[in-house]
Amino acid sequence: MLGIEGHDVALMGLSVFIAIAASYTALDLATRIPPAVGAARKWWLWAAAAVLGGGIWSMHFIGMMAIRLPLPIAYDTLQTLASFLVALIATGVAFHVASLQGGVWTVLASGLIMGLGIVGMHYTGMAAMRMQAHAGYEPLYLAVAILVAIVASTAALWQAFRRHSTPQRLAAAVALGIGISGMHYLAMAGFSVRPDASIAAPADGTVVGSGQLVTAVTASTLVILFSAILAVMYDRRSGVLADRAAAMVRDSEERFRLLYRHTPLPLHSLGADGRIQQVSHSWLELLGYREEEVMGRLLTDFMTPDSARRRNEEHWPRLLSAGELHEAEYTMVAKDGRHIDCILSAVAERDAEGHLTKTVCGLVDVTERRRTESALRQAQKLEAVGQLTGGIAHDFNNLLAVIVGNLELARRRAQNDERLRTLLENTMQAAQRGAALTQRMLAFARRQDLKPEPIDVPELVLSMADLLRRSIGPAINVETRFPLGLPKAMVDANQLELALLNLVVNARDAMPEGGTVVISAREARAEVAGEADEASFFCLTVADDGVGMDEATLARATEPFFTTKGVGKGTGLGLAMVHGLAAQSGGRLALTSQPGKGTAASIYLPIAADARAVATAPSVLPVPQRAAGLQRVLVVDDDPLVLSATAAMIEDLGYQVAEAGSAKEALATLEGGEPFDVVLTDQAMPGMTGLQLAEAISERFPSLPVILGTGYAELPNGADAHFRRLAKPFGQDVLDRELREVLQGATDNVVSLSSRHG
């Protein structure tokens, strides 16, 4: 047996270089297979297979030319071509399996296929040799060569498809190139020939000569080098594009970061564990924290316990399951302890496997909106209570009218029974207290019958000095502070006296150990409801140095029936009445208070047009005398009790009275031809109101005067100036005075019905 006689070192080096170059180029092309799709994926696959298969084939035959054998050899054309196809197909299949990236098993399978393909190509090429000798192979060298090919192929494919950097890819190419060439030279180390002259020489045309083989190998090598150059150029262009794309991404991220941080919306993003990763400046300003104080903390650290519980138990699971959360309501806690009502919306972001990576969230501060909504609900509630209160007061006034009227009549008939007179006086006082209570209720409902006029408030307060002192007792000191030159206020004097008395009594109750009440006045500028500009008001203030009120109590102080006094010590209508008087007069009531520092109640009232003019004494209308029994009065009311009581009082005054239970009945009576001097009608009646009756009378009987009796004055606009009103409940003396004035043709607050149509 004859072995290898020597090697050409240059050709050996060239074979190793070709193996490494082909490996680098092929692995570089193969790494483009996984992200590609369709035809591009197939192109990259067969390009990598052609380069590596051609490289293995070229390396083999250059290595065969580097070996000096003891006899001449040639290569069978078809088997030589078959060896190339074996390398091409094996590497193509191996690259396809490796590109699937299914884990360790795909890498091992692809390495095994490529390693066996390298070995198969080698021995197919060896089988293509034609010589007058028999070839022999050492099994040990064969086994080691196969192992080297498989191990080198597996390592190279694993590193190339898991690492995409140039140094890693170069290391994989070196490993595969050395594995290919190492397998070749290990196998050739176990190769030997046994000459046999009986073997016929190959026929012409069936073998490849040395010159042809060199040409084929050279062409293959050029293809490999050209492919390597193209790959390098592609990598360079890809690198430039990648750097450019990376720069654009960095610029985009920086712009997004700046936009995110400087957006006027309170935004934040959370990691998968619910901890804060990013926050905008608006978010930090809203809660008053610095960025380093919030990063990495749980969002629930900035919530009230109840909000944190709802976040963890309800909203976070909903966000994980649905991927989004809309308008979840929380109460956030600022750094200074303030509670901020917020609405939070969030969107979850997930990776390719569906795992939560982060949540992008936005907050909306609705604290002011909630306060406005609460104030609106409170106003609506007060309006509803006011409507109810006004209705109750009206009906109660009707009942009191019956009681007071009958008490007046009973008192006249009990002149000789002292005990009965005492009982009647007590009952009358109770009825009058009830009337005062209804006036407070009407004041809150802003439905009381006010008669505003220019009032010298300091003079009014001084005239009440004795009453105030008796009301508050000796332990309370009253001080008045009125600067000179104050204007007059446009207000109902009687109602202002009642309001002032209520405020002083409240101040007394706030100072159980004694103290000082200061009553002061000034001219002040304040906003006018529904107008942009401020206006001048007369401001009357009652201040005490008592226990004061906290914010919660102060917020409810003007609510009807709200009181902090004990059971039976207050109706809860005092401040409500003052508030109603100020509002109905065109001003407002302002309360300021602090626990332990007292309370100040300021009534803002419009300033009278002739504010600083000297008021003249009002003229006193002389009480006219009338001939008894000559005047006839038509009384109209839908309530039989009120109707009979009113008629009885008028009859007791010496008038002739006719009764009508409705407006239609009254018109029928008048049209029947009966003469009347005056009509006294209730305002609130079903079918036709008192005002509508008065309009009908003015059309048909222009000279007949009409008096409107009502529990509260809620007449259409303009009606106040045309008709005289009689507020219920009324006593007999008030009724007598009204009838006298009307029958004598008094024009104060009365317009003749005939003049409106004459």
C-alpha cells in the first residue's frame, strides 16, 4: 500500500482560506433567512447553500491538488458533478432547518445534516478519482473526520443564528472553515492506494483533466470571492442604514421623551409590576413631587386606602384581562396631603408572547368639577326644599288666617270673661309666632312680600338697641361701628330688623361664657350675579368672638332646618331667612368663621338711588270715616274656612259681605247686577287665579277696586305695581285699614283698574 508522498503548503493554505471565506459568506447570507418571507427567503437560502456548497467542493479539489500521490489520477465527470450537488443539497437543507429556530434540537439536526453533507461530498469526490490502483481508508481517521465535520457544523450554525454581530459571525466562519478543511485532511491522512495494472484506463471524455479541474475550481473560487465582496458591501450598506435607522430611532425616542415629559397632561407609565417608570412634568406638578421621589414606586402609594384597594382588587385585574381601562375614579394624595379627585385611563402593552410589558396611563384632575357638581346638587336640593317650604308656608298661612280671624272675633266677644280673654291672648301669641315662622320660611324660599325702601341702617340699628340688649342678656357686650357718610340701603326695614335680630341671637348662642358682638357697616365692592363688573353694596356685618365653625359646618350653615343647637333650641331657619332676604333684595350673605376665633356674617344690600339724601318723614294717611252698612264687599276664596273667617271679620267691621267660592262664581255674582264697592280675592285658586279675576273685572267693571290676598307674592312680572296686596295671615285691624284706604281712593301702591283700560 502506498500513501501520500507530500503536500503543497501553498495550496493547502489556499484550501483553508477558501473554506473560511465560503463559510463566512454563506453564514452571513444565512442569517438573512429568518426575517425574510416569500421568494426573498428562498433566494437567501439557496444563495447561502450555493456559496457554502461551492466552497466545500472547491476546498476539496484544491486540497486534492495539494496532495502528491505516487501515480497519476483523473476524475469522472458525472461523479465530480454529483459531489457538488451533494454539498449543495446538504448545506441547503441544513440552513433551512437552522433557520426555523426551534431550539436546541433544530441546531443539532442542522449540524448533523451539514456535517454528513461535508463528509458525503468528500467521499463522493474521492469516488470520482480514476487511477490504476485501489483506494483504501483507515476507519479511525474516517470516524474522527466525520465527528470533526458534525461538531464544527453544529457550533458554527448555533453561533451564527444566535449571534448577529460581525465578530461572532467571523468566529463561526473560522470554526466551520477549519472543520471543513480539517475533516478533509484528517480523512486524507487515512487514505492509501494499492497499484493494480489490470485496471483499465478511463475512456476519453469521461474524465476531467487537471486543467479542466483547475478551471472549475478557479471559477467556483471566484464566485465565492465575488459573493463575499457582495456580502461585505451589503453588510456595509446595511450597517450604514442600521446606524441611520438607529439614529432616527434615538432622535424619535428623544423627541417622544421630551413630548411625554412636557405634555400638559398628567401622564405616567408603569412596568409589569405596577411600578412607575416614567412621569410627565404635569403629573409631578399635580401631586407636588420630584421625579426621583416617584420613580420605581407603586402607583397605589399615592392613593387613599380606599382607592388603592379598588385599584388592586377591581381595576388592575380588569386592565390585565381587557387590555385597557377607561375613566376609573381615584382619590390621589399630593405631597402636601391634599386629596385630588382624578379619573385614570390606561392601555396595556404586551410583547410577542402576550406578556405584559408596561401600561401607559393618563390622569384627569376632576377635583374642581366634583366641587362644582356638589355645589350644583346642593343648589338643586336647596331649590327643591325652597319650593316645598314656600308651598307649606302658603298653606300654613291660610290656616293661620282662619285661626287669627276667628281669634279676633272671639276676643271681641269675650270682653267680660277675663280668663277666656287670657286664653285667647295666649292663642293669639302662638298664632303670631307661627306667622313669624312662616315669614322665615318664605324668606328662605325668597317668596316673602318685601317692601324695599331707602333705609338709614345705623339709625335702624340704634333704634333696636334696647331690643338687642334684652335679647342677648348682660353677659354679652354690643359694639357698633358706623363711619360717617354711609349711604342708605335699599331693603325692607322690618325684614332687616328680623335678620339683624337673628344674627345677634346666633352670636349670643356662640358665646355661652359671654363675649362681644360687633355690628359694623361699610360701603364695599362685590361681584353681581350674572354680570362681569363689580358694583357697590351696603355691607352690614355682625361679628362675634365665639366658638366659630369648622369648614363642614360653615358649608351647611345656610341650609334650612340645619342647626348645631340642642333639641328645641332652634328652628334652623335663622341664617336661611337672612340668606333669602339678601338674595331677594338683590345682594348676598357672606359667612366667614374659624374654630375658636368667632364668626362674621356680612349682608350685602343694594345702595338706594337717593342714598345720601335726607329722608323726609312719611305722610300719614288719615283714617277716613264711613257710614256703616253702606259699603259692600265681595270676598272670593276657594278655601271654605278662610272664606268664612274673612267674611266674618269684615261683617264685624260693619260691612255688607257676599261670598264666592271661586273666580267664576264671583264673576257670575257681579254680572248678576249686585253692586259692590270692593272685591277681596285670594290669589292661588284653581281654574282662574286672583290676578286673572282682577284682569277680568278691570275689563267688565273698570271702576271696581280689587285687593289680592296671598300667603306669598309670586305674581307675574309687572303685577306688583297694579294691585294692592294683603299678606296672609292678617288681623282685623290690618284688614280694616286696607279696606278704608281702598274705599277712600288711596293711590299708594294701588292703580285703578279702570285707568288701565281708559
